[in-house]
Amino acid sequence: MRLPVYLYGHPVLRKTAAPVGQDYPELKELVENMFTTMYASEGVGLAAPQIGRSDRIVVIDADPVKDSFPECEGRKFVLINPEVEVLDGEAVSRGEGCLSLPGLSENVSRVENIRLRWVDENFEPHEEVITGFLARIVQHECDHLEGKLYIDHISMIRKQLIKGKLNNIIAGKIRCDYPAKCAPRKR
């Protein structure tokens, strides 16, 4: 089932997500719905807060960007309770976008060498060193679990320059090609 993507300004995007246990109800169905939503929205990653669930679940399929970033070929993950450890290396600035911030893209500086620990949808543990653009995707999605968005990594000047666009997202004055849920209106 295709789920609506929660847009910038919705409070669920700023909450720290809760750990997920093996007794999580209908986990496999949720993961399947997250992949369906991500593919229909033409994303390469989706975190549970982006569909209104404050849970530590992320889906990633980086294969669509393999032509530009070979390290992404065949990389499809379900990350439950992921932990990211930043490894040595210089931060690299690249453009990032987000399904929760339609129509926006900003350069974000991130390291491209991380160690990732997680359990999959069967609660099997994994640990892997991830590099390059794939590390950026993982960090971006895991930021959602901490209540952070990529715009939290840009300068105050850039935030001021895009303030009108951010306000338009909050007000629902944007168009996106996928089902979306705007922030509740303040009274």
C-alpha cells in the first residue's frame, strides 16, 4: 500500500524515533508499504517518521543511482534500530533532497566513511563499513530517526534564503507527485 509522505513542518519529523522490538506488530507489512511508498515517490530511502511512524525503521534501495555511484549497485536494506559511527575521512559537500521537502535541494557536508550496525526485518544483526554516496544516503535517513532533516546541516544564510519555500511547504502551498500529508494547521 502506498502511504502519504509527511512533509516539513509536521511534528513527527522532529521527534526522536523509538526503538523497535521483535514484537512490533505487522512489521513485514509496514516494510513492504515503505518500499512501495519510496518507489512510487522516486526516492532511494525512506524513514518511518516520513510516513508518520516515530519508529527506528529505514528502507533503502540505492540501486537507481548506481550509474553515478557504483557503490550503490544492488544495495537494498531494511535498517531496524540502526547505529551510525562516523569513521575517519574528510567531509564532502553534495546536493541532497528529501521526500519530506519537495522541490528543495541543498548542498550538505557529510563524511563518506561510516560503520553501520543494524538488525534487518528478521532481527538478524549486521555490521558493515559503508562508503561514498551510499554512506550519505544512510546518514540522511538515520538523521530522520533523530528528528533531524538535511536542512539542519546547512548554514543560517541558506536557511534564510529558502525560508519562503519552507513556509510554503508548511502551509500546503506546494505540489508534489506523490500522496503527502502537510503539517496540522495552527489555530
